[in-house]
Amino acid sequence: MSTDPRPALTAEDILFVAHEYGLRGPFEYQEFLKGSPRVAKARLRASGRDWMLKRRPATDAPRLAPVHAFQLHLAHRACPVARPHPNLRGQTVTVGPLGAYELFAWVEGGQWSGRLEEAAQVGAAVGAMLGAAADFVPVSGVAGPAAGGESALSLEPSRLAAAALRADPGPDAAAVEHLARTVLRAARDARSKVGLSGVADSPRTHVHGDIHAGNVRFRDGDLAAVVDFDGSRNDLRIREIAIAAFHFGNSGSPSDPVPTTGEEMRSGHVLSVVMAAARGIGSPLLEEEVRALPWLMIEACASEALSTIARTGKFGAVPAAEVLRFVDRKATWIAANARRLLPPCALPRRSRARPWLCRPGGPRSRVRPALQPRARRSRRWPSRS
């Protein structure tokens, strides 16, 4: 496992970028220590505005231009995404002596607060991006299908345990291997149910590929932008929705205490993401897509954790054992409550509460005409003479 420190941007990087992009001083920059450790990031102040500057290894350059083409396509379709800024030659990737550079307008905002309304906004943004991606013409270099799912599920528990113990020798090896085996079993069972759902023939398109709270910025309670398209690829559209539904329906993180209520997921948040995404796409989800949704959520959660542990021995700063216990709890809860995570339009006809919620138009107004008071008849009483 690599122990190299995160790369940092230097004054030499700033001068090179200023020359290539035509930026004017005075210059200020502050390191941005989130995201991939392979990427040096900084918040740059230049030309009177703020920028996000990234420097990657030069070998990443060939795949960046196609990813930027996808981002620009979404931006031109009014999707809330971070837009790459071109250099003086009109290119969004600049290769220099120290690596490949990207420049984005800085997106002011914070992370998700956990509110239901914000989860619905994420679903709407996902749906809008999926709808806009339908006419995107890919160029060579955009990643193909697979978010590491197949390779992650083929890992051996002993390999995962060995990687975890290299990063943190404290836990018992047999206990970590047992946890890895349990999570792998749940993920493989979810993969088989995805296969039985028939979703393999459902619509595919280009997707962001990694919609989670760290890649969505909010400002004053409203979604400001979706950022970081490094995982962009061609994939099932329902997998994109499932990834967002898991991350914005999840309650807690691996380092948080186990929920005392036993509710590992917030089903209302999951449904808000899914139904808002369907409305954003502009067409209802297919039956097989909805059937596969809970199992795709398990598969996405487990695959991300397993592949990261195999590569680094932990998940960010969280030890592997904690992450595996977290994933096991989530997968067990989702499997036991899969029906609760299905939109109303997917339920059997007799038990549908409000099937119109899943239609593209969303909830329609069903206002009854106001009741008018009955006019009173005037009665004439005979006069007494």
C-alpha cells in the first residue's frame, strides 16, 4: 500500500496555469484536501474570482477531455454541474511539465444537511442529467460500463483481510475475514437478484457514476452543483439512481453509532430521490428497473467498500472492520425492507396508494371545485287580514 503524501500545488503550478489560462493577479491559493489522494487541488483566487484548480498525473490527460465533453454537454442543457474552463487555446485540459491541469469556476456552498427537500433536489438533478445525456454523443476515452462491481465481488475474503491488517494490525484476522465473507455473500446475492430482475436490457446512458454527499454542493438549502465527474461512464440509468438513493437515503456513516431505532436507511429519502429522478427524466421507470433498485443499492454500497479496502486496506480514515460492519448492517436492512424502498407505482395494483406519483408530470393538482352554499328559497307567508 502506498504511503506517499498527497501531492501539493506550488507557485510554479500557479504561474504555469496563469499563463495558459490568461489569469491575472494578485494570486492567492489554499490547498483543498478532499477527494482522491492522486489529485492536487487548491482554491485559487485570480482575475478577481475564485477557481478550483486540479493537477493530476499527465497520464490521466487522455481520459479527461471526453469527461469534460460530457460535463459541457450537461451544462449546455441547463443541468446543475461544474463547468470546466477552457485555456487560451480553447482546451479544457492543459498538460504541463508537472502534470495535467483542470480549472473550474469555484462553486460556493456546503454539503448536504440531511433534509428531505435536499434529497429530492438531488433526485431531480440526477433525472435531469439522465434525460440530457440521452442525446450525448460520446467521444473516445469515456470510461465504459463497470464501477468495479464485477472485480470487487470476485475478491477473496482472505485478500481483503490481509489488506485490512496491513493498514491496521490491531483487529483479529479471523474476525475481519468473517466480516469480508459476510459482505461478499450479501453483495453476490444482490448481484444475482439484479440479474433475475431483467434490468440488463433496460436503458443505458452516460452517467456521473458517483453521486454522493461529497460530490453535491448546496447553497442556502438549494442544490448548487454536482461536481467531480471522475467516475463518468456508460451504465444503466437505474444504477445511477440507485447510487444516489443509497447515499442520500443512508442514515449515518461508518464511524457513527448504530441507530437505536434500527432504521439503517430513511425510506422516505430513498423514495424522494427515486421519484424525483423519474420526473426529471421525463418518462416513468420500467418495471424491471424498479424491481432491481434495492439490490443495486446493496451492490453499489458493497462494491465501493470492497474495492477501496482491497486497494488501501481501509476506507478513507475509517478502519476496514468498521466499514465492513457498516455495509453488513445496510445490506441486511435493505434486503429485509426492499418492499418499503419501491415507489408506489411498483406496488401491486390493489395496494397502490398514489400511483400517479411516478408519472413524469409528478403529483397532479386534484383540487375540487369549491362548494357553494345553497341558495335559500324565499317563502312568502300569506298575510293575515
